[in-house]
Amino acid sequence: MYGILLEGLRIYLMENCSTETRDVIAAKFSVCLSEPFAQEGMHPCDLILRMAMVASDLTGTNKQDILFGSGVCLMHSLFKSNYFNIIRVLGRELGSFLNSLDYLHEHLILKFPKMSPPRFNCLRVCEAGITLKYITRRTWCIHYARGMLQAIVTGLYKINTKIVVSPFC
């Protein structure tokens, strides 16, 4: 399951890091960054975080920004693929889309039975924004998910906003 998330990081690294930086990361983790990650491949759940930390050390970009950018890159990639149709049918409006995210993850469990999906709860919708509770055992994923949501909000719903993480949710 992590292959699709690793693909977002790979795209981010290809677009934002030098060849030398990518070569160091590829060698350290024995991965090929010039080829897409296999979606069905078995990858350690912390590989994305470890790769982002090394990229952060090498580039000086903070880890959260790398994970956020990886989420954006993944969604831009998915917008060009058949996955876009699945994303698009989750809701005509942003609120209904957010309420349907758990259904998307239930669908993905059929393909990835060992997946432990995150949960999304839309707590409040108002003019100031949407309060979303994101529940996951992978705490590093919050910035990745924030990037994915940012790309969806601006790319699919054409809403100019900034996704922030509240420490109070």
C-alpha cells in the first residue's frame, strides 16, 4: 500500500532535488528513484518518513514541507490517471467529499487487505473553513494528507485556501 505514497515522495524528489541528492537517497535506501514505485509492493511503513528525513538533512527543507509537497505531487499525478475518476465521484462539494474519504479507504482495503486506514471526521463546516479530525497511527502522515487535501481543494474544487493543522483537534 505504501507504494502509492512513496510514488508521491519520488515525484517530489525528482521535481525538487538535485541529482546528487536523489542519488544519495536512492543508495541509502536501496531504491530506484528513476522508476515508479510498485503500488502492490511490500514497503516498510516508515520508509517514507525515513526518506523524507534524509532529504530534509540533505536539502535543508523541513521534513513537514517535504511530506506536504509529496502529498501535493501525488495528487497532481493521480489527477492525470484513472484514480481521478474515483476521487471526483466522492463528492460534488468539498464537505461531501471529506465525509466520503472513509469510503474511499474502505474501497482500498479490498485491494490492500492489510491496510490500516486513517479516519476522517468532518467536525465543523463554516465560512471560516472546515474543521477536520484526522485519526491515524502514522503521525507523519498528517502533513502528507494535508498536501493531498490542499491539491484536491485547489485542483478539484477550485477553492483558494490553505490547509492548516490544529494542535487542538
